[in-house]
Amino acid sequence: MRLVIDDLRVEVAGKEVLRGLDLAMDSGEVHVIMGPNGSGKSTLAHALAARPGYVVTGGSVTLDGVDLLALSASERARAGLILALQQPLEIPGVRPLDLLAAAGASSEGLRSRMADEAAQVGLRNELLDRFVNVDLSGGERKRAEVVQIGVLRPAFAVFDEIDSGLDVDALGAVARRLDAATREWGCGILAITHFRRLLHELTPTMIHVVSAGRVVATGGPELAEVLERDGYEPFRALL
């Protein structure tokens, strides 16, 4: 499968944030988006997931030829695109089992599959019986989101700063699970991050530098070394 973002333009509160962003990726690939604060990285994630308030004013997004922008948030998820939030929300009164069932996961052996996914990311099994994210630490919430991804098995998963709030051990466990997902069912991973440490655990196929609402540079893993050495300032001149 192929996800193609072409000349995407998005406004938030009347201000244009994405100004013609282009990106394409295939199943099983890991693409990482990096860039300075306010460059449009999270806006891209929310626009892809149809979050209210993020108004697409131009361009297109297709998933294997399907026009995602014509679909609602739930329809996009059913088509195969899922967003993992930077700050996962609490849902009091709803258990993870119920959430996954409502999202379309098969009920057969669901609790067992959840337990298996939890073990792979080091999430305590008893936390699966609590209400979604209630009384969980930031790191536990991130691990719980990866459990959901592992059960639902989307075609493409967008992670908005998955490394935020994770210690070294948790980051390693999460990154290894995501890497395995690219092989197990060909999941495409689109990961937004500020930190190169994620790339020590999850090897990217491509890195994209976003500045002022556009992709201004694309390269392989070596691009992270350039960013660490020179920062983002040299890329502003490419606008």
C-alpha cells in the first residue's frame, strides 16, 4: 500500500500552517519527520486524522488511491490510517478491551492478543483492565497506545512524538515493537520526533525535515547526523 500526501495546505484558527507539504511512503517503511517548533509537524498528524479545527484548504492525501480527505476520522481509521497522540487521552468508564472492540478488533481471543502485545512493550498486564489511560503514567500511556496498534494492525500508523515521556528502556521496547510491525504485517510508520534518540532504536527508511509548513529536505538516516551537528538553521534557507 502507498500513502501519498501532495501539496497539502492546512489552516488552524485562520492561519495557514502547512503550505504545500509533499510526502510519499510505502507499506513497511519507517519515515521520520523532524523540524523546529511551530513548523507544522503536529498539524500534519492531526490533519491526517481529521481532527476538528484543522482545515484542509488544498492538496490531496490518498491511501492506495483512496481519497482520505473525503472520509471522516472513523472512516480513515477503517481505511487503515491511525494516529497515536502525543498526549493520549483518559477515557473514564471505558476499558481498553471495549475500546478495541468498538474500533473493529475481532472479539475472538482479543484479551489474549492484548496481553501478548502488552508483554512485548513491557506494560503490566493488570493495566489492561483499568479504564483507558486513567491513572497511568505518561510512559504507560505510550506503551498502551502501541498495544492498541499491535491489536488493530493498521496499514499506516502516525506517531506524534511517541518518544515523549519514555525512559530509555521504554523507548527501546516501543521502538522494537514498531520495527517488528513493519515486517509482521507491513505497517508503515510515520513518526514525528524532536529527538535523535528515537533513531538509535528505530532505523528510518527516510527522514524528512519540515520547516514553515513544507518538507525542505529528505534523506536517509545520515540526515539525523547533519541535524545534530548543524541544527535546523541551514534548512531555513531552502524555503
